[in-house]
Amino acid sequence: MKIAVFSTKPYDQRFLEPAAKEHGHELTFFETRLTADTVGLAEGNDGVCVFVNDQLNHPVMIELAALGARHVALRCAGYNNIDLNAAKKLGVRVVRVPAYSPHAVAEHAVGLILALNRNLHRAYGRVRDGDFRLEGLLGFDLVSRTVGVVGTGRIGWVFAQIVRGFGCRVLAYDTQPRAEGPQAGIEYAPLETVLTQSEIVSLHCPLTPETHHLIDDRAIERMRAGVMIINTSRGAVIDTPAVIRGLKSGKIGHLGLDVYEEEADIFFEDLSDRVLSDDVLARLLTFPNVLITGHQAFFTSDALHSIAETTMSNLSQLERADTCPNELLA
Ligand code: NAD
């Protein structure tokens, strides 16, 4: 199949090209995101391959179908950026990569916890400046701390296992709890209990109307003083101005973000020689107890290899008009 690949970076090309060759697909790479303004680039292709910040809303889906692109291959797990109802109506088949490496994301979430707790991000700069003082770097032992996990799907489950390995108590909330929870040392509880009892809360649920701004002023008010919040799911699960208020009041002790509600025009780009126009992100960056990474949790060679292989295999199944286990249905 001929596929237009949007939001491409050199590393995408490096992993996608060999996989495409093996499956006999022809890829055209575009650096730009897929939006209403760029959708015309898909002309002459059987489908598009997109990532987390491409916009596949109703008008874009109509345009894609009109251009003859009948397939959308998401090279990510989350699918909050596509109008699946529109795709269904237009006869466009949509596939994704539901699990490329839950370990990559879970391990990154744990990395954020360790770095924030032990102030590794600050220690790095200090020591390089010849400042070997410890004042301001005090952390806490993770053993026996209560870690709340919201969403125990593929990533949340791996995350829970890792923190269990640290000797933490794991409290979890999921709309579909796993039967094997208690056996694995994971205590399921209502969201209210998870939020009120946990010293660390890590978010691993998808972005849906129910989880939009799940962490808002009300939720923060109910949390423990000095709580650490980690978000590697989707930015809009957190109401960012609310967490800024929580950080200013001291209620939130640490915040680790790999995702941000308004990341679409910022993340994955080098803006180092420009003035940051997003005041909310700029404010977040002023806090010493906030650590932000630019949607890099998935970014391991294992995950990129798996994403490329699954994406091309998904497209091959669509080409043969086979059923595809990774197809998203409205
Ligand atoms: P998954 O579908 O395997 O698991 C999601 C879990 O959340 C499921 O168990 C589901 O029942 C639960 N859930 C759904 N609605 C909920 C709610 N209202 N409250 C609590 N739990 C709820 O997904 P996954 O592979 O574990 O990925 C989780 C999320 O992580 C994805 O949706 C995606 O947004 C994000 N993600 C981020 C990165 C990154 O690089 N930062 C990479 C991959 C995925």
C-alpha cells in the first residue's frame, strides 16, 4: 500500500522504513502534523500513518475519505485524537498499536518518581557546577509508601509490579479491575480512596470524557499533603491550572509530567531559540519540584521497533481485507 506518514522524525523513518520494505508498503514521509491544513498531502495514498498529536477530527476524516485514503494506521496506543464515528460512517478502517512496550512507559513513570524524590534533576546541575551541598535534596524511602495507580491496563499493571518491587503498598482504581489484583499484591479501591490515601498518584488511564480533568481542584483538595503526582497518560487527564494552584499552596509536593494538555504545538520540536508563548507551561517550568519530559515515555528502541513492525503488519492485514485484532471500532 501507499501510505503518507505524518509527524515524522528521523528516528521514525529509521524504524519504519525497514519494516515497510519487509511488508511491501511504500511510505512517503512528512514532517508536518496531519491537520485540516495539511490533509491534502495524503492525496494519491491508500492511507495515512499518524501519531499522538495529529488531528483526525470530523472535517479531516471527510477530506481523507474524499482523497481516497481508506486506512488510518495510528502508530501509538491512545486514540483520543481520532473521530472514530466519522471513520466508521466514511468506511475508513482505523488500526493502532495497542501494546508496543508497556515497560517503556511504566519504567519512565518510575524514573520520574525516583528523579523527583531524590532531586536528581537538581543534583545533576549542582555537582557539575562544583556545588556538592545536600541542602534541598532531601528525599524519602519508597519502601512502605502508598502508591495509587489510576488505570491498571497494560502500562499501569507493569508500573504497579515495579513499585511493588520497591516494597510499596499499591492501591489501584480501574473501571475494570483485574481479578488477579489481590494475588499480585494490588489492592483495588474506589477512586476516592486511592486519591485520599496515596502518597504518590500515577495516572495510566486513557483520555476519555470521564477522565478529562480527573485531577482538578476538587481531587487535589482531597489528596494527602505533599502528594507526588505523575502523569504519563494524556495531558488533559490533569487540569493544569489546578495543579499549579496545588504546587503554589504546597499541597502538591512533586509533579512529574510526560504529557501536557497543550503539548501539540510544542512537544517534539526544538523551540530553544524562541520565546515560550505558553504561560501555563512556562509557570510549571519555574517550580523546582516539577519535572517535565516531552512525551518521551514510549521512546525506547524496543518500543520503536515494535511500533514499526505492528503498524506495517496492521496495514498488511487491511490490504488483504482481513480482520485485524488491532482495529478500532466506533
Ligand atoms: P490500556 O487500554 O491497556 O489500559 C487503560 C486502563 O485504564 C484499562 O484497564 C481501563 O479499564 C482503564 N480505564 C478506563 N477508563 C478509566 C477510568 N475512567 N478510570 C480508571 N481507569 C480507567 O492502555 P495502556 O496501554 O495501559 O495505556 C494507558 C494510556 O497511556 C494510553 O491511553 C495513552 O494515553 C497513554 N500512553 C502514553 C505514552 C507516553 O509515551 N507517554 C505511551 C503509550 C500510552
